[in-house]
Amino acid sequence: MPTPVRSRVRAAALALSAVAVLASGATATTGAAAAPVPAKQGPTSVAYVEVNNNSVLNVGKYTLAGGGGNVFDVAVIFAANINYDTGAKAAYLSFNENVQRVLDNAATEIRPLQQKGIKVVLSVLGNHQGAGFANFPNQQAASAFAEQLSDTVATYGLDGIDFDDEYAGYGNNGTGQPNDSSFVHLVTALRADMPDKIISLYNIGPSASRLSYGGVDVSSTFDYAWNPYYGTWQVPGLALPKSKLSPAAVEIGRTPQSTVADLARRTVSDGYGVYLTYNLDGSDRSADVSAFTRQLYGSDAVYTP
């Protein structure tokens, strides 16, 4: 079972985590100066890494042959969970042992990417327990969870939070069904808590269709939104400029390279600013990665173990 970060012990747990991070040589923020990054013209490339199986450091192993810039601009740690405390009747943020290991070893797992100029974001996913982003019963409950998220970002020196509203199991453990106010309250509170960090949306689930309530539309609050269906083209239906949207989504090693290239070509021709990839593993995937970098940046990708 995932290790919880419960509201009632949040302050103590996060304080201890901060001590551990500092003891490991990391800072509690991303204060370490990043090395100069060669200029790269073209869309933002995003890589989700399933850290139960693979190292997030894989994201930093790819550069462009023509100029040497990073292939990937954003690494997404997949994934923390939103869990449910049946006693307290409250949602809480939870990390399984693999996510916890990455966070506790931020000095060696996260900081090296940031020093290369790559942003590191934590994805948060449902866990079949009934708690989700779309069923907070009131603004206070949504704000409390937003505080857990922002505290985690601050404690471990992350660059933001990604919302993935899958596998919540709405209704389990006596929880409520999705309502129209919940996600709006959550995103509003999180943006207030971390005005300069990334908030992104994996455009799926009840939350993705509940972005407006009481005259407040949080669509423009997101830094990025992307298509969640790998191997397809689907423009996220948010009121965001094209520069923040990824209609293309590919799974590295599984989406055919011809499709990867076609989707990258369309990203450029249609003027979109983000290209989403999933499941970057520890193999040399330079052929799969080059399939989109040639279209996005006019260069092959180089893998450096």
C-alpha cells in the first residue's frame, strides 16, 4: 500500500522530509543554478516516466545532434496518488515506495535534470479509493489538498503538479460522485499557493470536463494540457493558446515510428507548442525519439547512457 502523507501529520512529515532532503545535499527549492542550455527552437517536449519501472534520469540522456540541446523540456514523475482516509473522511496525498525514493533522493534523482534546464513535475493519479479531484465536498477540503500538493512541491524542490483524473473510483468508500465545483476550487487554490510553478492537465476524466463553476473558468490557469490517448491526435478542449497544448501523444517504443513522425509533423504544421511522450525507459530509444525530433527540431536525437 502507498505510504500516506495525511493532513493531520502533514506538517511534521514534510518537515522531516525537508531535513532528509537537506541532509542528502539537495535544497528545499530548485535554487541550484542550471547549466547554460543550448538554444532549441520548436515545441516543448514532455516525457512521462513510470518510476515504478524506470529512472526519471532517463529524460536527461537525450540531446539533439544539431546543437546539443536537451530533447526533453519537462519530465513527469508518474505517479503519486490521491488516496482516501475513511476515518477522517478526507483525501490525502500518497507516495508509493518508488515515488518516495525519487523524492527522498532529490539530490541525485531530480536536481541533475533541473541543472540541465529540464523541469520536473509530479503527476497525481487516482487510486480506486473514491477520492478524486472532482469530488471534494467543499472549498475547504479542496484547499486542504491543494496545500498538500504545494507543500510537496516546495519540500522536494519540484517544478509543479500534473493532474491525471483516472482510477479514482468515485463512490467507493462512501465518497461522493463528481461535482461541478470541486476541481475549480482545487486548481484555484493550488495556483494561489504556487503562482510560479507548472500546473498541467492530462485531459481525461470528470475533472477535465468540469473547468468552470460560479463564473470562474480555470482553463487559463493551466500551463499545459495534453491529449491522453497515445498514438492519436486530439486537441484538448481548453481555452489555452496553441503554444500550451499537445494534441499529439505517443508511447515511446509502442507507437509506430511512422505515426510518431506524422504527429510531430502535424504539431509543427498546425502551430501547436507541446509534444507529449509516455513511458521513456532505460533502453537506447534514440531511433524512436529521433522520429519526432527530426520533425520538431530538424535534428536526430543522441542517447548518452
